[in-house]
Amino acid sequence: MQITVLAGGVGGARFVRGLLHTLRRRVDPQAAHEAPAHTVTVVGNTGDDITLFGLRVCPDLDSLLYTLGGGVDEEQGWGREADTRHLVGELAALGVQPQWFGLGDKDLGTHVARSLWLGQGATLSEVTARLAERWGLSGQGVRLLPATDTPIETHVVVDDEEGGERAIHFQEWWVRHGAALPAVRFTVAGLQQARPAPGVLEALREADVVILPPSNPVVSIGIILGVPGVRDALRGTRAPVVGVSPLVGGRPVRGHADACLAPLGVEVSAAGVAGLYADLLDGWLVDDADAGASYPAGTSVRSLDLLMRDVDGAARIAGAALDLADELR
């Protein structure tokens, strides 16, 4: 089976890890030592990429790499486990800004390598493939693709103190301000000129199942869908498209999805998010707390406990997504 997943950072990475866990459980134990029976292609969001200290940082791709490769800081959900911050400490002593974005020393190794290879002419897809090899993703049957090789960056337009508007990078809004500055709108530099990275459209068209995990619907999955050609490919795929709500009882499980939905005038609810995907969604998993809401016509809705408390919990949810896809097929 070929499974394609559109994913953002922490929530998407943990879901995919659970997906791999449930796929291993479903394999014949006698064949468990053989090559993975399924191929999982993960299309990662690149809209929150940023250049810091002259280095290209891809937070969502890195969270996927570290989580699936077993090197993530589990408490944070991002960054490297047991990392140190000697380098950024020295930069702070030298007065180098910004200091609001946490980068550990081992994490910086990834960004140095990525920036070096990009500077040598490699595409982001090629760089991501090298990093994925370092983390052993292919041995798990996983192929990680950036949504696009075109550099894109999400900016948030907020009100300034003088009654006008100003745009700040999404990461500054998200990390430095904790999404507390009310957003007027989001804009993605370079998105209209972007093209899907090699393999992305094929992964959507040729999939047996497409899954939208509980990633941010606006600044993660929404950005991937905004890359020209991606949404059309999803509308046209023969595979069932199954999504998992990132909201439980009208609240995000983590992150600031509510602050992202408000500028769009979208109801902060599982039903509101489903409406963003209504033109391509076949199945929708919601929390039991949201079972009684009204969802887009033609969408098969199933409810369960959607809290990913651990790997087994993520596997349970991923398994429910696969079961719903089987019903729809």
C-alpha cells in the first residue's frame, strides 16, 4: 500500500510515527524482519522556513526527521534530544540577534549541512533526501519530500502601534510572541511562483490512501495545499482522502491553530477545519467531544479519543484513519 501524508511539524511528525507503528503491527510477524510492506511518502510543509545566522532552517522538515529518526527532544516535540546551546550562547555574548529562536548545537549541524549543500547548488529535495538517509527513514519505508523546492516564507500581518499594519515572519509571531499578537492576515512570499517538488504530485495521484494529520490547517497543511497544483491533484486522486481534526472540543491540542483560524473568519472547531478541506475530503476523524457537530455533506465522519498521549495513542488514531480509508475504498 502506498500512503501519502501531508504534514506540518510536531503533530504531523508524531502522527506519522504512530502510523509507522500501527503499520508494523499489521504486518505478518513472520515477515516483520523483511523490508517494509508499505511505502509512506510524507510531504512536509516548508512555509515556516527561515534564515537565521546565515543558515537555512526548515523547522517542520527537521521535526519530521528527528521524530521519525529517534533523535527528537520528546518534551519539546522539536529540536534534538540532550542538546546544548553553547554556540547560540556565544552569539548572544557577541550581541548577535535574534535570540528568541532556540537552536541547539546538534540541531545547528543540520542547518549548517543544509545551507552548505544548498549553496553548492543542491535542491531542497536533494538536501532533504541526504538528511533522511542520515536518520534512516528509507529503512522504515518512509520517503520525505518538501512541498516545494522554491523558497517560500510565511509572514503575518499584524497591527502596529501607530494604527497601521506591519508584517513579521511567521516564526517571530509564533515563537517570540506566542501568537499573542492578533493576526490580520497571512501572506506567503514566493508561493504563487512555487512548483511542487519532484515526486509530490505523483505521490498524491498514485496513492492508495492520502492522510491529512492533525497539523495546523492554515500555516502547515494550508500552505502545502497552496502550492500550485497540489490541491488539484488531491481533488483528482482516486485515493480516499482522510483527515484528522487538530482541534478537540474547539481547542487546539497544542500550538495556536485558533489564532490562525480567526483571521480567516473560520469557526474554531472540528467542523470549521473540515470546511477548509471540504472540496477534497472524503473522511474526517474527530474527537468524541465533537461528534455531534454538522460536517460538510458527503464527508464520512468517525469519532474517537484524539489525544496523542504517547506512541500507542498516535498509532491508535493512525489505525482509525486507515480503517476509515478502507471503508471508503
